[in-house]
Amino acid sequence: MITQKTRPGASTVALARRPKKEGMWKRTFKRLSKDKVAMIGLIGVLLMILISILAPYITKYSPEEMILTEINSSPSWAHPMGTDALGRDYMSRLLYGGRFSIGLGVSSSLLSILIGIVIGSIAGYFGGWVDNTVMRLCDIIQAIPGVMISIIISLVLGTGYFVTIVALAIGGCSHVIRMTRAQVLSVRKSEYLDAAKTVNCGSGRIMFKHILPNVMSPMLLDFTMRIANMIQFSAGLSVIGLGVQQPTPEWGAMLSAGRNYIMTYPHLVIFPGLFIFAISFFINLFGDGLRDALDPKLKK
């Protein structure tokens, strides 16, 4: 009987040459990079963030500088987007305002996601009376529109940039709580969690090290799509006299201040509206592509 001899360590070499399995985030990025529409959205968002950061190098005017001889002037070479009722260069205020508007959208979305993840994880993991209490509170909150909750909080706490962030975050966190709870319930009985319990892992370690990393995909998608909504809700609060107010060069506050001149000086409304539309459009393009990239049914 003839036996085939193999070199010592051949199986080890074969195992070493076996390609490593790609991680979820690497596969997601590859799928996302092939989506041209999503890349257009990402480039648009990054471009708007970049011009907001580089505003001092793009425009020579300060957002607070008043030129009393050019009050409410129409767009010209000296002022490409005109000036406002106090003679301030409108383009400089819009560029600087991107820092406040985009920062407000990101901050309120992040705070809302963090609140929802913590409370939703506790409700989904412990269950029982904790879950019932949290869900009944969510039912009460969701019976009131999120915008109305933000308005009530703004009325109680007053206007201002940081107050608006808190108001928008609390108004939109109940949906995140429910979504996180549902994701935690789907993995709570998994075998790897039973293994973690057998080695005496605490509840906090299990939730934040073993459960949350496996439910972050929908959280990331919700965070991305929420930013545009928060910017739009902030503009709505400013229009009704709440939220961010002048002289802060925030797009919603500028839109609110310009609505009184919409018939005589329409550029005071058109340009802030275009900036809000542009950032929302680009974020939604990127968010749609990210959703497709994270969809398990589309993974190969």
C-alpha cells in the first residue's frame, strides 16, 4: 500500500495562507464606496463641513461686522449673497453658521442616541418590571409629537443653543429607546451571552461589551438620518421664536429673522433655506446608501 507523504507543518502553512474573513465594517465600507449616489452625499456633507471650518479664509468679513452704508443690499461682487438688515455680510454669516447648524444637528442626534441606547439596553436586558415601566413611559412620550415635546422644553428652559440641543434630543429619544430594546431582546438569549455569564461577567460588562457592539448598525443608521431632521426641527423652533435666536449666525435663526423681509429682500430667506436644503439632501443621500450597505439581505 502506497502512502503519500506530506511535509511536516504543511497543514499549518495552508491555514496560514487561508484569507482572513473581512469584518462587518470593512464590508460595509466596500459596499458603500461602490454606491455613487452615497459617495456624492458624503462628499457634499464633507464639503459643507469644510467650508464652515475654513470660513475665515473664504470670506474677509466677520459675521458680526456691520456696514451701515450697505443695509439690506442685494447680492453683488462685494457681497455675493447680499447683506442683512444690520449691514452684515450674508455669505460670511451663512458660512460661519454652518458650524452652529451642523454642530447642533450632530450634538442633538448624538445625545438622543446615547440616551436611547442606555435606557433601551437596560429595559431590554433586565426585562420584567423595568421593561414595563420604561415602555409605558415611552408610550406616554410617543403620544405627544416629538416637536411638541421640544417646544415645551424650550418654553420651560428658554431659548439658546445648548437648550435647543437638549430639547431636540429629549424630543426624539423615545424612538431610539424602543429600537435599542428590540435589538437587545433579539440577542439576549444568544449562546455567547450565556458563556459570558458562566465566567462571572457583570451585567454592565455584558451589555456594553457583548450586546451593544452587535446592535450598533441600526443605531449608526438612525444617527445619520437623524442629523438632517434635527437641523430642520431647529429651524422650525427658531421660526416660532424658540430655539437659537439672533445674533447667533445659525441657519434656522437667519431664516427666522429674514421671513419679515421675504417680499422686499427675498435673498434673506432664499440662501438660508438653500443651505438647510443642501445639507439635508446630502445627508439623506448618504444615509440611504448606508442603509443599503448595512442591510443584511444585500450582503454577499
